[in-house]
Amino acid sequence: MIAIIAVLIALLLPAVQAARETARRINCVSNLKQIGIALHGYHDQSNTFPAGGWISLPTQPLTVNMNIGWSAVILPWLEQRPLYDGLNLNFRYNDRPNSTAGYTVLSIYVCPSEPRASLWGKSSGDTYTYADADYGGMYGPRGLTSKTDTNNPPRGPLIFNQNISIREITDGTSKTLMVGEAPEAINALWISGHNCFDQAAAINARPKTEFGEELTSQHPGGVNALFGDGSVHFLKNTTHLAVLSALCTRAQGEVIDDSSF
């Protein structure tokens, strides 16, 4: 009897685990859809999307010069107006006046599939600890189709010190990746102006020598990504690098077939 029960458990366990992951992935998709609604709420008010982040010295995008980021300024459209009002936009994100608000964990910025020892972290140079964000803004592609492709100037929709409007996304909002999963990245803090990244590797193939970002997830086979039209797509690990590069730009004129991602 014991042996039969053990066999039944062994047969059922994978199905139970798969069902749980399906639920977690659906939750992750819901997070991104709400983030998309918030980004469009910001656009409705300002006629642009927010910048990826604001830095006091644009030629030196270091943590010491980094102010608030996109994931902080859309808080009013995520039903987090009191938290937003607690931010001091006149200071860098890692200055003391923002340390209390920045420590607040927001479930909408946390993917339930991501295993973690803590919900808080620090970027290099931070004095205080801040709440994580598993979703980063797209800064543009780098080196996906050519080693000389530097993403300078940046070609993504969420970049430093520049607000991009829908009309400037001439590749089409349905073909432009805005926000993607990038958990445990070195600057993955929702308050940080550095919560954006350029894509320099295949999906779920973040190199150890990279800057610690890239599209990555614990979902089997790919990642969830929010597009400029508010839709969320599951991008497979096998997505062709040329297609991935095109999705990460806002106005390069690439032609992408819907069936390619």
C-alpha cells in the first residue's frame, strides 16, 4: 500500500507543480498589465511616457547621480498615491529623504515565481536598503545582431532623461517592448532611476560577465513582457536575436511578423 501511495504521489506531483506555476505566471501577467495601465495613465496626463530614469549628470549614469525612475513616478496609477506623495523628487532615490518610501515592498513589482532570500537589496553605492523590482524598463538592444551595436544613443522607449511619446514609437506600440522581467538585476529597485536595462543576450541567457540585467525569469521556456500598447506577451527562449533586437527598439523601422514572437 505504501509503495502504491508513493507511486501516486510521484505521478501527481509534477502536475501539481505545473498548476502552481501556471497560477504564478498568470499573476505575473496581471502585474505587467496593471503596470501597462499605469504607464498609459501617465501618458494620458503628460502626453508622454515617463523617462526610464532621471540622472543629475547625464554623461555619468552612476548610482551616485541617479534620481527617481519610471517605476516610482507611475505609483499614483497603481493606487499608491500616498506612497508617491512620500517621495521627495528633489533628492536622489538613495538619499535619506527617500529611504523610508523606497523600503516599501510593492507586490505588483514582484513576480511570484521568483525564488528569493529577501525582498530588499542595494545597488553599489547605496547607503540604505530598498525594495526589489522584478520588472525593468527597456533601454534598447545592445550587441544582439552585431558586436558594434552599442545602443548609444539608446533606442528603447524608457531611457534616461528623455520622455518618449506614443507618436515617437514609430515601430508601433504593439511591436515595442516597454517593460520586461529582469529579477535580481543589480539595479532592480522600484524607486531607482536605474531600473531599466539594455538587452544584450538571448532571453534567459544572462551572461555572468554582464551588468546583471537582461530579460530573465523562472517561468519555464521564456519571460513575460509588456508592450507599448498595454498587451503582455510570453517571449520564448528561442526568440530569434534579430526579432528580439527589433522588439527592443522604438523607431528603427524593422518589420516584424506577429508570428515571430
